Amino acid sequence: MRIRPAATTLALLALVAGLAAAALTPSSAAASTKPCWEQVIDDWLDNGTIDGHYKASCYQQALKRVPEDLRDYSNITDAISAALSDSLRGSGTGSSTPGGGNGSGSGSGSGKSDPNGGPPRKTQAAPPQSIYSQGINHLGTTKASSIPIPLLVLAALGALLLLSAGGLAASKRIKAHRPAPPR
């Protein structure tokens, strides 16, 4: 029994599409067992700030493992360093503060003053994200372990080329099997 070439082409295209879909779907088992340094980087990639509280060792490992492009073109190392110093000072958790004290001070209780005793600091909000950044975030490629966008574009172009080649081959076969018009 001989399989028709068109059926073979269709089977190969279905296999490629299935592999691409399997590669793009995130696995929940891999997401739950991320090392803490990767969680720190993912936290920064989420919105440009580190919102969570992690161990100091996680920050130190994240600083060592920041991808080169992020190190060169963003402020991720500054953000991780600031979060590391906050965790070492204990100001991020609220559970411990250095220096102790006898508890006989007078304060307003607002909690927004500078740890060095200065006036309250104003916090600067992050600028709104552009439409492009929002679109990239909705694609789900903002995690450290996700597939980069250029790779997705190349995969899409490769699939398009395969489809066009399959279409050309199919049209040639169809034309070859048509009976010649009478003369």
C-alpha cells in the first residue's frame, strides 16, 4: 500500500503544528519548581519593579544570573541591588529593624519617613506602559523561562514557508494529474 504524497505532506504539517503547540504551552510542573533567583527576575520582568519579598541569597543569585541583554539595557541590577539592601536592612519585611532601640521615641506613625530620620520621601510612580509593551505582556513572553519573541516570529515564518512549499507542490501534482485538453 502506497501513501499519497499529499497525505504525507498533510501529516508532516500536522506534526509540525502539534510540536509548535506543545512547545508554546507552558507546563504547570515547570512553573511551580522555579528557583528563587528566577522568581526574582520574573518579578522584575512583570512590571519593572520587584514587588515580592525574597531571601537575600535569592537576590544574590539573581544578580549573578541576570541575562546579559537585561544587564546591558535595563536597570534590573539596580532594582535587585536595592531590593537586596532592603532585605538586609529588614525594612522590606517589617519584622526586624537594625539598631534596636528602647521604644521611647516620638513619631507620627505614618510609616513613610526616611529610615535615616529625614522628612518623608515622595515615591515616584512607574510611567504608563506603551501599547507595544502591553501587547508583549499579553503574549506571555515576559518570564525569564519563556520563549523569546524573535524565536516565535522565526517559527511563524518557517511554518509559513513550509505551507507555501506544500501548496506549490500540491498545485504541481494536481496540474500533472489533469488530463491534457483535446487538440
